[in-house]
Amino acid sequence: MANGMMGNPMGAQQPPMEQPMNTPMGGAEDAVLDMHLTEDVKQALQAKGIDVSAVADRGPKEPVVVIPVSIIMNKYQGASPEESMKQFVQDMTANAQAPVTEPMPQPAMAEAPPSPEGLGAPTMDRPPMTA
């Protein structure tokens, strides 16, 4: 979540990335890794030469969507970022049932074409007439 959601004021200075990997992490750091360290992020870090072996088993196991808090605050006018997030989560979970999908309309040609007899055409079940 955003800095404000993790107990830090919005825009607070983040610790440098050079923290030793053998330093035990706290709950807030674990939560950030579990939410945001996707396979794409791990690959991007490795492409930059950063060893991610210490956290290779961390992160979500499915794709995630990241929405900036400012976008949520524009839509959900809370007294604070936390209040806006609370409203957003309530809205997203209020109708937690899976959406009902409408059946796909069948193309017009899916129906059998009209029979030739109905259109005045000769039937094909007898030999052609000869003179």
C-alpha cells in the first residue's frame, strides 16, 4: 500500500535500498513484499543485477493491480487517505458475488436457413425434368 497506509506519512523518505539482506525484516516490510514483489518485479530487479534469491519465495502468486491512492481519493472523498481506502475496500467487497455473465447472443446465421421449397425453388429429391 502507499506509505500513508503503512504507518508512514505520505511522501516520507524511504530507507535506502542498500540495506543488508541479512537484516531481519519486520511485519511492514513483509507485507510490502507479499503484496508487490510479483514475478515481473523480480525479473526486472534481476535484469538490473540485483540478487533476489533471499526473497524469491515472496510475493503474490497471481497478477496484481496497483492503483495510486490519489486515484482512489478522487473517487472516494474520505477525510484521510485511510478513510478513502476504507470506503474503496467496502465498495469492492460489498458485492463480493461473482458477476453474472450474460449469455452470448447467437449470430443470425446460427439458425437453419429456410428450406428451398418455401422460396419456390425446386426440390432436389427428384431427377430434373427433361423435354
